[in-house]
Amino acid sequence: MNSAAAQPLQFSFELFPPRTPEGAAKLPAIVAQLATLQPKYFSVTYGAGGSDQDGTYDTVVRVVEDTGIDAAPHLTCVGSSRAKISALLDRYEAAGVKRIVALRGDLPATALGASAPGDFHYASELVQFIRETHGEHFHLEVAAYPETHPQAANPDADFVNFRRKVEAGANAAITQYFFVAEAYFDFVERCTRAGIAIPVIPGIMPITNHGQLTRFSAACGADIPRWIRLRLEQLQNDKPSLQAFGLDVITRLCESLLKAGAPGLHFYTLNQAETTLRLWQNLGLPAPHY
């Protein structure tokens, strides 16, 4: 499907900075369990509460110290200045971070339909800035939207934005999650036709909670197929059955993606290990060797 398919499969796990003392206390054990699968890296979303990068930085450093596995902070640029982003990049480089997930970030509600506030308006500008100031030090992951970004004018405009990120210096892309494999296959085909050869890693969201998944999907524009939505509605008060159904759906999705040549998988763990570990077992995946 893309040129990365001939390379060893790449697996990565996304975490978020703990928002409570209880979450912080539980996270090291969760990370230790996931680390046994030898992912290529962990990614850590933007700081707790979205107010700063301190939670992200602390979690990244802790993961690397505890596991010896690379950790990639999410770096968002909306509403930020070149000076602030430069200081964050210097801080991460000094900490030995070698990989960054470069994102625009969510627009404030007051900015929807208007130009993004701050010195950066698009993620492509952030990627370009990182390359200008830090050369090739960081391996840069960017976001891709097989089902189209919810704020894009149309699929073509969204793809142009993605291409700009690649041309600015992105090394690889992680997709927003999806439940219809054909959306990913179509996006990769579009990349091939456009001469885009970077790996496009499917983002995988577990199905464990009806209400949570519905909220996430409404916010990010991910489509929940009708048959899945109806089954989740039916099972929402039967947690074991819902989780068993969700595990089966996502296992089959992952099988389809890998069989068709996807270069790996990026699991949105939601700071839980059990579902990812069960998916891994269902897929018969060995510990990868990078």
C-alpha cells in the first residue's frame, strides 16, 4: 500500500498526562505492562488540562527513565509564539527527546471560522519552524485524517494541508482513528498518487465505553458506522458484552489493515493497558525488533 510496508512493522502507544494523583500513581505500572511489547515509542498528548506542556514534559521524561523506550511529546502551536515553541524545543532536545508529534492543536471556540491565534496558523508552519531551528534532530510525526478533518472545507482542501506538512519536513503520519478500513486505504492511495511516500500509521481507538466513544467521535469527526453504533447502544448497560464486542470489531479492523500492508499501528491506550494487551494477543503479534 505504501513504501513503508516493506519495513518492519512499527507499533506505538499513546498516553495522556495524568490529571489526578491517583492517575499519576497508576501510570507507571500501565507503562511497564505496555513496555513489555517493545513499542517503537510512546507518545504523550498535550499537557494536562491543555494549559501548558509541563504535564507532557514530566510524563515523557518519566517514561524514558522507567523504560528506556523513546517518548514523543505532542507539540501544539495554536495560540503560541515562536519564542515559546523555540524554548520548548530546546527543553526537549536537552532532555534527549528525539521524536515529536507536531500538531496545530484545537482552535479556541472564539476562533472557529477565523484565523488561528498566535504566530502559527497551521501545523505545516510548525514543522517548517522545527526544521529551520533544529534541523533533522527530531523525527516528526504529523496528523492525517482519512475521513477528513472536521474543520476542513472539503476532502481536497484537507489533503492539500496534509501535503504541506509532508513537504515541510514530516517523517511520518499518524491517522485519526476510524472504524472503516476503506477510509484508510483510500487515503493511502491518494498519497501514492500524489508521490507522498512517508509511512502513514493507522490510529487505533479501543471500543470500551459507549458514551465516551460517542463524545470523542463527535469532536474529531470520526464516523461510527450505523451497525456499530446500534450495537453499542444496545450493549451500553452491559459492560462485559460491550467490551467483548468492541474488542472483536477492533481486532478485525487491525487484521484488515495489517493484511493490506499498513506499516504498523498506533494505539490510543487511554492510559489503560488491558485492551491493548488483549488486542496484541488476538492479533498474534510478537514483540517487534527495531
